[in-house]
Amino acid sequence: MMLGLLLARAGVDVLVLEKHADFLRDFRGDTIHPSTLEVMHEIGILDDLLKLPHHKAPRMRAQFGDLALTVADFSSLPVQCPYIAFMPQWDFLNFLTRHASRYPMFKLKMEAEVIGLIEENWHMVGLRATTPDGPLEVRASLVVGADGRHSVVRAKAGLPVEELGAPMDVLWFRLSGQTGDPGDPRAASTPDVSSSC
């Protein structure tokens, strides 16, 4: 969605296909990092974004038994927002869609699932998708596959996956919050995000 917004801002005709009817699904992380917030500032939409409900985390702390440590500190970064903003991904995607839709070059088609690419003379010249209204064929100078870990676009283009073997992984889960918990924005102390293992 972000690429669609930036291309439309630059005057490029853009069609974004989304296979679902909405963005209301759980994602692997509902975080917006300082570098992304900086881009929002650079294109003039940061103030609007920060009007959405979010939680600021200038530091990430962890507790392992009796050992408490800060694993990340964003507070001294030379950026507009030196923190991670926790916000549901669907709110962020809806926000980007609203802003992108202000540009006449931007189009979004929901419930359009890419099933293949169109190849002519050894070049990819578009894609095929299914929609509730039937098959859809889109011709384009550029096809970008931003369809996740199990990308249909990548597979159909024959692009190999390079496994990097990340030395760590993240366990993502939800916890109910109570008034007064560490990081509670209603508390007087500086909010941090904490986890225990």
C-alpha cells in the first residue's frame, strides 16, 4: 500500500490488488518503526497518522528471571519520532488507503486474488486475478509482488527464495492490559514495552 501511495504521489498510474475484502486480520506485528514514521513526516501525513490510537514505545525492555535489561532504545535517534508506534496494522493500512485515494492515479481493488502472470516474449507484462465479478486481467509496465511469505507472484515469476537463516525469531501474542501495568499510557511513568520470558 505504501508503494502504491508513493507512486501515485509521483503521478504514476497504480492499481493495488488485495485478495481480502478488508484489512481486518491479525498480522505478525502491529509496529510502525521510527524509519517509517520518518517517511510519514517527509510526505506530510505524520500528524494525521498520530491522531489514530497508538502506543509509543521509546524503549523495549525484557526480563529474564531476575535480569532486567533494555534490548532497544530509540529515544536518542535523530528522527521526528524516536519511538516505535504500536498500532493495529489494519488501522495503518486503512490510513494509507485513505491518503492514497486522494490521488486520481491510485486505484484499489479488494477481493482480487492474483493467480498468475502474463508473459509475452520472455517479459512479464501483467497479471491474472480472480474476483467476485469473474476473472481479471491487468496489463502493466511493472508488476510488484507484495503478497507475503508464500508469494504467488514470486512463485509464478520463478524467482528463488533465499533463506537467510535468521539467528532469532519472535513469539508474538496478545496479553490483556490492566490500568497501571508498565507501559500503560494512563500511568505517569514513561511508557515502555516489556516482556517476560
